Amino acid sequence: SRFSDIQPALFCNLFIAVLHIFARQTEGKELTKEEKQRLRKEKKQQKKSKEKKDEKASQESEKEKKPVSSASPASQPPTQPITPKAVPTLVPVPASETPAPADKPAKSKAEMKAERRARQEAERASKQGKKGEVGQQAAPGKPKAPPSELQPVVKRLPEHVQVDNPEVLKKLAKKLERQQVSYRYIPLRSDYGYKVSLFSHLHQYSRKAPLTQQLSIPSTVIHPAIVRLGLQYSQGIVAGSNARSVALLHAFKQVIRDYTTPPNEELSRDLVNKLKPYISFLNQCRPLSASMGNAIKYIKKEISNIPSQCKEEEAKSKLLNCIDRYIDEKINLAAKAIAKSSIEKISDGDVILVYGCSSLVNHILCEAFEKNRKFRVIVVDSRPRLEGREALRRLVQRGISCTYVLISAVSYILPEVSKVFLGAHALLANGYVMSRVGTSQIALVAKAFNVPVLVCCETYKFCERVQTDSFVSNELDDPDDLIVTRKGKTQLEHWQEVPSLGLLNLVYDVTPPDFVDLVITDLGMIPCTSVPVVLRVKNVDQ
Amino acid sequence: MPGPDKETDLTERIEAFLSDLKRGGSGTGPLRGSAETARETTALLRRITAQARWSSAGDLMEIIRKEGRRMTAAQPSETTVGNMIRRVLKIIREEYARSRGSSEETDQQESLHKLLTSGGLSEENFRQHFAALKANVIEAINELLTELEGTTDNIAMQALEHIHSNEVIMTIGRSRTVESFLKDAARKRKFHVIVAECAPFCQGHKMATSLSEAGIETTVIADAAIFAVMSRVNKVIIGTQTVLANGGLRAVNGTHTLALAAKHHSTPLIVCAPMFKLSPQVRRLTNEPDFYNFCEILSKVNVHCPVFDYVPPELITLFISNIGGHAPSYIYRLMSELYHPEDHEL
């Protein structure tokens, strides 16, 4: 949008002005715990009373294209976004916004949560058909009730599937505002290009405009390791669900190492709050994957379980050990266990078909080759990512004989194939497999030719979401990736100028469980429909 | 002397046509649509009829068969050439029969009695000479040419019967027939088209730009997303390279996947194919692969890049041709009207 050009320039000027004002006000003074609590209570009161007014006011402001809108300046001074008019009212914001860990917030947090839930139920009832399903948030849902009770499901729909709802965008902008610590803005990334109408509820970003360009320098909110990680995600340098989770965990380790508890704060509360803006930032760079979501949940749980009398050094080393153990157990050892079970399924003379580049499937094939199984591999690849070439390279380096085809040739080559091994991005609670786009197609054609389909997936990728088609929750990649030059001509070069032409670059799709014959996990070989059982068992363990 | 000149001229033209066919298949020459190829073949056959030396129908048929074999050998994957040759042979038979005075019906009926008494071989040897045969045959070939020229328009005229408003239609690759079909419907109805790009040649891109220039809402998707978006598609309309004798298709790479996905979602699959694409062949078990080097090939890797796919008739809902719509189970009957059984093997 045209506003995104103007805003950064304005910000730079505003930051400096605002900083001066704030510095003068609270020079050398730190708000005590009680003051912070009081301010938060005040804010809560204001929110409650102005809630209804705010809803009505925000309806009219839906026309505005700016992600950060100034719809309700009067009613909510504490959460005023940065706009030219609002500078003087911005001042009292930081005082109440700095997250104040105290003993009482545990109660008031629960109260606020209950309020928020009630508000959302009301909102949901008033809107028609926008919420088709429940989605789970990346934020830690505290597992309070024992699993024998059926918990009432009150989940919030994640933000990244509500791009067409301006209210949600506004709330996201406010949330990003709240999470800043020293008033450096975490920008809202703007969508790029014409979006196909079926997917107008999803974000579509351009790779040429990474979020890091909009960050101010220096950025004291985001740790540099996280900035680097975000850039790697958005440019596709780190791709694949295992790789992304491991990179995330390593970056968090770095953050923990560099972390020092501020005075009057508790590590268990403050660190979690420090991580929130990082997670929002990474989410803006590229929507979080299910595996990353589970890893983040685990870390937050570990951090909040640290006893308050623990010394800082001890706590930090404990956390680092936890993370290392998580990576070891859930990813490395799981891979070994899965490889061991899969090798039983690979016999001599097999012709195995794989799709794209799954680190787990490559690992399995290399292990099987080490154990002297005789087989050959057919690597299926698809535009525009062409990840199969990477898998091909890795397999050929080990000495496995390979064939390479594009996905349109699958029905040509499938009569030769004896088994299909697929990797997964996540396994959903209704048994659907969420994986790279094209996986469901391969499973479909394999079923038509009666070839067994085996999905390999670690248990940490199991997720409680349910989904039946590839539209409601997906990721749209840069549409310019589809442009290609053949015989010297680039047909789609000027696709933006043609009003009725759209390019769709999906990243994920869901495979129905009747196409999948077996899922190989570190807990054993299960059918697709046993995923909720595994999730339940995991919840009991935790 | 006109005689030898005409002959050399004729042979030159035949040679030129053959080399064109060969080049067209290897990808170096201009890629021709099948309609063009059909028209040129028919024009060439008319010229052969007019200029070659023959005295009876049998001679003419021999000449045409000989040239036909050479033409099909030049480019085996271009089946329209063979189809046109068989059509012309059938025309010659019919004209001959008409000149002889026997009714067409008794000739065409293959009654059990006839099969038993004739011993499997036709008694005709086409040796009789008729003066008017040449003119008749040329006239009939002209009619065929007119029919060929109108095929795309005839198919496009039927578009409004099959497309309602606000539909989502999926297609794959580039087919001139489907393009004109959709453009014709777009004049009166508003609908949305999703084009699968059909890697590696990515012909779908050209189709999408051409459709969007006609004002149709178009979206280009990668081949991998065909199944993912299929649940929102109302109809699948595709073109094909050849329609086989059993009602199956030899179509561009990726069509079988598209057909399977459509079957899974119970979406109707409509094939727009003019009659000259109907071929009496059945599926051959060996595919003709076309190697297209688009990546660095490591020495230990085999790369397959097939050009065509076989689609079985169970996956197809409807054929739309220039003479109307048919079910796949009816194709065998149409074939018996177009070609004579003895011409199936040239």
C-alpha cells in the first residue's frame, strides 16, 4: 500500500521526538511493581467500559487501508498506535505497557483471559460465517484440566487466516505495539500483488521486500540472532519444518545466553514476555509452522516452570539443557527410531518414490542404503520450488541410483514404483496430513495404481488443529516465483498489469487419510486415524 | 511438358511437407497446431489426387497409402496426418461405390452372412475406371476441407450450453480449441478459469495471458496444486492431442493426474476435440519420450520427460466435437462412420 512508503520516514522522526519526551519524564526512575500493577488495573477498567463503544467505532473505520488505524483515539489512550496526531497521548503508554511481573497478575491474567473470551464469543455471534473452524494459537494454552475431562474448546482463530478481516489486522497491529519495549516499531508486513479471491483471507508477501528492510536501525527490541533467522525464513534459506524448528531453537538458545534479568523482575515471567515480540516478528517474516509452534510451547512451559528462587546462571543453563534435550529427543533420536522401523519396510529390489526434499525421508533412505538394502529411488519434483533437486543431490552423493521426474509425469512412472515415502509438515488431529503442495496429488495417483503410501513424521509435529481442505489455512508464497522464461519468452512477466490475471503459489496442502496407508512415527507405526490418540497420550505425559 | 513438371512439383511438395513434419516433432521448427496439420495434409492429398497419374480408384488408393505411410513414419506422434489419410481413403471408397451404383448401405453393413461368405476379404478390387471419379473425389475432399476449417468455430458455438455463470473451470496446458471455447462463452457469461501451467514447457502461461486479455478472470497454478484446488472447481475442460478408439485420450503430460483428481471430487471432465483427432489406434504401451534438458544432469541420474499421458475412458464425462456432444462409449461408432476398417492399418 502507498502508506508503507510514507510511514518509515515518519517513524524515524517520531521516534526521536518520542524518546526525548519520554526520557525527560522518567529519567533514572523505574516504576515499582505496585505502580505498574495499578496502571494495569486502570487500563483494564478503561478497556471494560469502552469495549462497546470501541466496537461500534471500529466498524466505520474498516474502510481504511492502513494496517495501523486511528479509529479510537479517544477511547483507548493506553494502546494508541503511533500516528502524527497522537504524539502527546503516547507518553503515558510506556508506563502501563512495560510488562510487570508481579504475584497478583496470575489472577488478573486469568480474569482478563475470561473477559477476552467472553468478548470473543460475543463478536463471533455477531459476525456471520467468518469463523468456520477453530484454530489453535501458538501462545501456550495452559493444560489445566486432566485429559479424562473433555475440555470445552474455546480457541481463537489464528490471525494469519483472517487477513480479510480489518478488525483482526488492527488488533494485530495493537498487539505488536504492546510488545515493544523501547518504542521501536515492529512493522506490519504489507501484502503484495493481486490475491486470488479464494485466498483473500491469507497473507501474500513478496520475497523482494523482506520485513527487515522496514525495521529501524538499531533495533533494540529484536535480538540480532532473531533478525537473522527471520531473514533466513523469509528468503527461503532455511526451509523445511525440521530445519526451521532447529534453527529457531538455536536462536532461542542464543537469546537465553545473552539474557540478563532486569532488577525487580523474575526470570520465569520476564523471559517469556521478552520472547513474545520475537515470535511476532518471526511470524511476520514467515507464518510459523506447526513444529515451531510446538517447540515454542515447550520452551515457554519450561521457562515458566523455573522456580523463582533459582539463580540466574543456573536457570539459564537449565533452559539451555532443556532445549538441547528437546532437539536431541524429538528430532535426532526420533529420526533414528523412524529409520529403524522404516528399514523393515524396505526390501531388496524396491523402487521407492519420494517427493520433494524431506530431511527425514532422505535420512531413512541413506540409512537403508548403509544397511545394504538394494533399491532405487525416483525423485519427483515440482515447480516453482524445485526442492527435489536438493534431495537428488544428497541421494546421488551417497551412491543411490536415482531417477528424476516432474510431478506431471507421475502417472507415467508410477507403474514401476513399489512404495511411496512421503514426509509431512504436520499431522492434523482428524488424520489429515499437511505437507508440501503436490503430496496429496501423488498420494491420489498412487492410490489409483494401488501403490502403498507411507508417511514418515515425528510426533512433535502432531498438531491439534483440524482441517479438511487446503484453503482455510495455508501459506501463499511469492507469486512471482511462477514466472519462467521458455524459448526466450517470458509470458507472465507483466502479470500485474493485466487486471484479470492472478498467480497462485500455494505452499501446503492436506492429504485425506484414506490415501495414506501407514504413518511411521517414533512411537511406532500407526494408521492416520490414531493421531488424536497420540496427542492425548502426550498431553497426559505433560 | 506439363506432365513431368507436375510430377516433380508434386514430389517436391510432398518432400517439403515431410521435412516440415519431422522438424515440427523435434522442436526446432515452428510448432503447429493439429488443425493446421490436418488442413495441410488434406490439401496435399487433394493435390496428389489432382496431379498424380492414376487410372482407377485402386491405383489412387495405393498411391495415397504409400505416401501416407511415409508421412506417418516422419512424425509418429502427429496422428492427425494418419487420420486425414484414412478419411480420404474412405472418401475414395464411397465415391467409387457411388459411381458403381451400388448403395452405400449394403457395402457398409457387415452382416454375419457377408462375413461368412466373403471369407474375410472384400471382393472389391477397385479396378474399374470411372471418368467422373477424379472430379467427385476432389469435390468431396473440398467438402472435407470446409469442414476442417469450421471445426473450432463449431465447437465454440456449443460453449454456452455447457458453461453457466459464476463457474470455476479448470484446464491444463494450451489448447486452441479450449481457448476459443472459453472466449466464446465469456462473451455472454462471467466465470473464472484456473490454468495449470503444465511444466516443463509451461504452455499454460500463454493460455492464461490470452484468456485474461479476453477479460476472463484467470489464475495460474503450479501442477502440484491441481488436487489442492480441485475441490472448488465446477468443471474441467481440456483439449487433447488424440482421441483413441476406445474413448481414451492421448493428451498432454499431467492430464491423467487432472482426470484422477476430477474423478475423486466427482467433477465432470469435458474434452473438446474435433473429429479429425479421432484415431483408430489403441493405446501403445511404449510412450514416446521427449527429452528436454532443463537442468544439469548428473551422470548417475535418469531423467524422464514424457510428452503425453494416456487417460482411460472411465475418467471422461463428455466429448464435445464439431458434430455435437458424445459420451466416451459412443466413440467407437463414430469411428466406424469416419474410417473403413481395412484402412486402420495403412
